[in-house]
Amino acid sequence: MAILGIDFSALTLKDALDLAILIEEEANRRYVEFAEQMLLHHSREAAPFFSFMAENEEKHRAALAERRAQLFRDEPSRVHPGMLVEVEAPEYDEVRAFMSKREALHVAFRAEKKAYAFFSEALPRLRHAGVKELFAELREEEVYHQKLVLAELEKTPPESILRISDVEDEPVAQ
């Protein structure tokens, strides 16, 4: 996770909402990418889960965008996507062909923990009471998401002892 050029002490509520919307957009795009990759690689268990996560990120983005529109109408944003990298989006290197649903759940859980850490680390640096309240709310939302993922993980059958990487052939020159 990287935060580039954000002065948390100067964030306004509008800026914080714009930042939160961008975080949700980034996570949504990443989950959509992962779902498409899993379909391409015939990972039928992981693809629907990544699609489900993309839908959840989009719902959260839409709710934040509606809240922002109610408060600030169409005032221009001072926050842009170049100011953040992978705050909540799962890491690219965590996904591979032939993932199981259980592995996909672990990817999502780590992403939710990463988002929680972002909001936790930002909170002490915030000055505006409304921004603090929003970030505390968003942090608690990440706890809720972690619990949802863990509940799904508990319902998911354990994986086989044999993993794809155990039987994959190493590339050889032709």
C-alpha cells in the first residue's frame, strides 16, 4: 500500500469521501480483473468469489458517492487516483491460475486487513472531526468485511493436501 502526496492533517470531509471512493474503485477494478483471469484459467471456484467481492466494492463505492453528492453536489475533487496505490486492492502477485475458493478467500481477507491498517494508521494524523468519524466508520466496515470473509472461509471445505504447484511441470526448452 502506498499513499502518495496526501496530507492527512489537511483532509476535508469532501477529500476524505473522494479518497474513500477511489479506494473502492481501485479494489473493484482489481477484483474484476481477477474474476476475468480466473474464468480464463477455468478456476471456477475462485472466479465467482472475486466477482462477488467486486460487486461488494461497487456497492460501497456507490453508497459513498451518494453521500458525497448529497453533501457536496458536483464540487470538483482535489484527490486523484495517482495519490494512492493498493490501499484495499488485493496484490497482483497473490493471484495465480487454478486458485481454489479457499485461496481466493485468503486473498480477500488480506486485502480487508490492509484496508483496516490504512484507516487505523491515518486516524491519528487527521484533524477534522468529520473526517475522523468517517475514517473510523470505514475502519469498522473493514472489520465487518473481514468477519464476512472468515465466515465464508469456515463454510469452505479444506483443500487437498496435493497442490497444483506440486504436480506442475517446470518449463523446458523445446
